[in-house]
Amino acid sequence: MYTQALNADESQRDQTLPAPDAAKLARFQAVIDAEDKIEPNDWMPDAYRRTLQRQISQHAHSEIIGMQPEGNWLTRAPSLKRKATLLAKIQDEAGHGLYLYSAAETLGLSREAYCDQLLSGKAKYSSIFNYPTLTWADMGAIGWLVDGAAIMNQIPLCRCSYGPYARAMIRICKEESFHQRQGYEIMVTLAHGTPAQKAMAQDALDRFWWPVLMMFGPSDKDSMHSADSTKWKIKRFSNDELRQKFIDATIPQGRYLGLTFPDPDLTFNDATGHWEHGVIDWSEFKRVLAGDGPCNRQRLKARQTAEAEGAWVRDAARAYAAKRSQRQATSQVAAE
């Protein structure tokens, strides 16, 4: 779900690269301008390839890390129905990660290399998953707000210029729309329930609202890679445009719930037809992205532990594959 975390030294590295052949670059841009797709075997500039490697892999990392805060509530869901639905959602997120790692592999790096970047702390993932899930209402807030923001970000990616990424996003967006409705249904139930349940829903909204707005990435004037991503049609809308679309769609939903958004400056502008919001604390965004959020260390430690504990399974699979390959080779020799 999520394209905000980009390496700060990328633009400097680009300046040291040899200029690509002008004719190739022109043909490449012509394909994009014609709304055709760039495929893995097509020529592409190194900067385009690196941008996609970074964006798709970090999207995949976000899907995998995003399973953790939801998994926290699997054993404590309030009913069997809620537990089954949450489990199905977590399984979907795992599938999204696999789709995206597969798409990223077409760009020349292995899945293991991308995962090593995550485990070492070199690669980023969406900052929203570094916040704790303290109550059951957080499962509603994540579905309604986090997945709602993800859909706003990801629907344009279905028209991304890179074919494997665009095709993966079609199915992902369909499933994310279900997750958003699931979360909103939880919030409806709580907001229209007992006073304690409504207070729980309000608390979840209070804690997740501002971090969700940060999911769209920094303001356009501070976004390092927007110009190239837009030119290459990886990105179709700016960060601020997507954030505004999300706010305009979400405020009426929250008002229907009878909840109050934690922004005293939130006002509707009759002239523009848009909701105007207060100042986002970008210092918190930078702090969490740099690794100092409430759950950064916990999330990464869980992935590192899972990697270590699963080593024997990978070793066994490799040993079995090698033995099977050897048997097939021996049988082929015997047959000849």
C-alpha cells in the first residue's frame, strides 16, 4: 500500500551515471506518452529501473509488515466471525506482498535481495505500521482509514507505465476495497453501540488520523522524486492531490459515524468545494521514518526473528530440490 519512503541519496547517484542513448530514451518516453506499458525485457533508463525497484519493494515490505499490527488482534477478536474475517484480510496482505515481490523481481533483483534490504534496515516501509494497535477499534480504523488511504494511492497505480506493477495492482485494489468496507463496518458497529464502544472508536480515530494523512508522503514542494515519477507515469497524481481526495471522501463518512476529527482547523471551503485541514507535523513523519516511531524496532525485530526461525524450512526445501534434481539427472543418464 504505500510509496512514501524513498532513499535520499538517489538523485545524487543519478548525476554520476552515463547519459543513456538519446534515441533509446526518446523511444522509451514515446511508449509511455502513448499510454503503452514498459515490460521487463524492454530497454529502460537505470533511474526508472531503480525507482521501480525501490517503490515496488517498499510497497511489498509494507504489505508484509502491515500484517503485524492486525495479527496482534487475531486471538482477541470479539467474535468468531470477526476473527475469520480478520484472518482472511491478513492472508490477503500476505498475498499482496507476494504479488509485489514477484513484480519487483522482474527488474533484476531477487526476492531475497529485497528482503535482505528490509531486514538490514536499508529499505523502508510505510510509517503507518509503526504505530501500535491498542484496542479492537484500531482494526476498524486501519481498515477504514489506512486501507482507504492505500486505495486512494493505489488505484492510479493500476495505470502505472510498468506492466507487471500495473497488473498486480488491479487485483490488490479489488481486495483493498473489501478491507476498507470491512473496517468501516467495524467503526459503524462501535460508533452506534454503547457509549464505551463509541469512545473506543473516537480514540482510534484520534490516534490514526494524522499518521494516515502522512501516508501520502511529504508535501509536493518537498517530494524529491515526484517530477521523474510523473514524467514516467509511475505516478499519476501528486501527494497533495491524493491527500485532498482522501480527506474529501473521508470527512463525510466520519460525520455519519458521529465522530469528531482531531483537527480544530478542519473547515469546508465553499469556494473550492474541498475540506481544508490544519498543519501536518512533518517532524513526526521524519522521525518515524528514520526509525524512531513507537513500534519501529518491534516490527523489524519480528521480521528478523521470523527470518531466523524459518531458516531450517528454506534449507530443507533447497536440499529437497537439489536431491530431486540429482535424481532426475541420474534417471536421464540411465535412460540414455
